Amino acid sequence: MTTLYGLDKCDTCRKARNWLTRFEVPHGFVDYRAHPVPPATLKAWAASLGGWEKLVNKASTTWRQLPEGRKSPGSDPEWTLLLREHPALVKRPVVVTDDGQVSVGFSDSGFKQRFGVGK
């Protein structure tokens, strides 16, 4: 089953969930503010995506409001601490499929390609 990780009130997460429901893709949803993601999982997501830069939304208001010293974590533990303190920094949604493939974000065409439906 596909699992979406995001924030319950996030419009993009809602769109992704509605898309999966419409195309009958079995899925679950985890609000990572209510159920924090373990540091090892965050690290695995970042590695799968090609680095922390691919997992963190640097265009977000949360990122822009961080003190400059917090914007350049130098290690995995610093990144995981930052994301634990500020879950809204994680790009949304994080999509994990049964095969362990991880992606971030939502677009209709991207999901059609990823899930092989609606072509």
C-alpha cells in the first residue's frame, strides 16, 4: 500500500489523497506533525531522494523565518533535529510505495506516471 506523509491541513496533501482515491490506489496517510517521523526514516528519505536539499522546502515561510545559523545544518543529526522541530519544512507530500520508492510533491501528470493510471 502507498503511504503519504504530510500535514492534514495541507492543500497539496489533500489533492494527492483525493487523486489516489479517484484512481482507486490503496493508500494511507500519516500526519507527521501528529506522528513524528523517526530520524532514521528522514535520513533514508533524504538518501533516496538524493540529499537533504531534495527533502526540505526552502521556499517555505518556515524556512525563510529560520535564523541564518539554522539554515546550514552540517550533519544528518542536525538535519533531523531541524525537521523534528519544524515538520512543515519537509516537502509535501512524501509518497512511499510498497517497493520503498520515495518521492515528494504532487502533480496530476507525475502521479499518473508514477502509478501507471489515467493514461
